[in-house]
Amino acid sequence: MAVILSVSGSPSATSRTARLLRHLDDRLRLQGHEVVPLDVRTLPAEALLGADVRHPAIVAAAALFQRADGVVIGTPVYKAAYSGLLKSLLDLLPQFALADKTVLPLATGGTTAHVLAIDYALRPVLSSMGAGHVVPGWFTLDKDLTVADDGTLTVAPATAEALTQVTDRFSVALGGRTAALAPTG
């Protein structure tokens, strides 16, 4: 099956966005895909903010994108757009870092007023980076994601069903391509 890079653009260590991505990663693994998580917040701030494309961590992140068949991009929505942290990374990647990739955009936020952030803010950037196919994404309200004291994520039933459908469509769109990709630390 395919190698999927699962990218969290949340700056928070306790992010619902990242937890949601890891939840969806599990489903993709059950479908036979290899999933490599990348939390952008773990990359060095000085490299991201200083636009240091030669920093080893940025080079390693770019290599993850290059080797992946598909990319899941998850971000919280702030001020009707994707996170600045995610923007910092995307700006440092090669212009066509998503060439021939299947991409699933996901966003979380506190209000439905931000539901179009995927289509009007994130999708154009992904397309400009050469994404071969940007599948329909999904916006999840924060209220539909509950994190227990032990860190376990519970997704509201209607949202869980919608996310299952979106994730499965992404999986189907990936087809049977395969590649080798090792996680980096």
C-alpha cells in the first residue's frame, strides 16, 4: 500500500488537531498503509522562522514529503486561516514538494465560521505546491473532539462517521502505490 505523511500544523503539545490526526493514522494503518507522523511544532523554531532550508531538521522534513505517496495535512484554524506554524514549514519546502501526491486537508476550529478555511486558504497553497490530487477535506469543530484525562480522544458520532468517509476516500485515491519511508526524530 501507500506511504502517508501525516502532518500536524498545530503549535500546541496538547493539540486536538494532532490527536485527531493520530486517530485517523490508526485507521489508515489498519487499511495497510504505512503512516509517518510529523508534528511541525517539533521542528526547530530558529530554522522555521529563519527560513533555514539547509537545517538538518528541515532537510529531513522535506525528504519525508518527497518519499511519501500521500500527505494528510491537519491544522487548527486561527483567524480564518491555517496555522502560521504550518505556513512556516510549507514556505521552506521546494516549490513542487507535493508533486504527484494525493493530499487530504483537515482542519479543526471553534466555530463553523471557519469551515471554508480549507477551500479558501489551504487548498490553493497545496495546489500551488503541485499536489496531484487534493481530495475533499474536512473541518471538525473543537466541540466534537473530547480528550480524556489519559489523552484518549473521543470523536462525536456524526463527526466520526464523516471523518471515516473522508479518510476512506483518501485511502482509495492513493491506490496501490508503495514506497519506503522511515520516521525521523
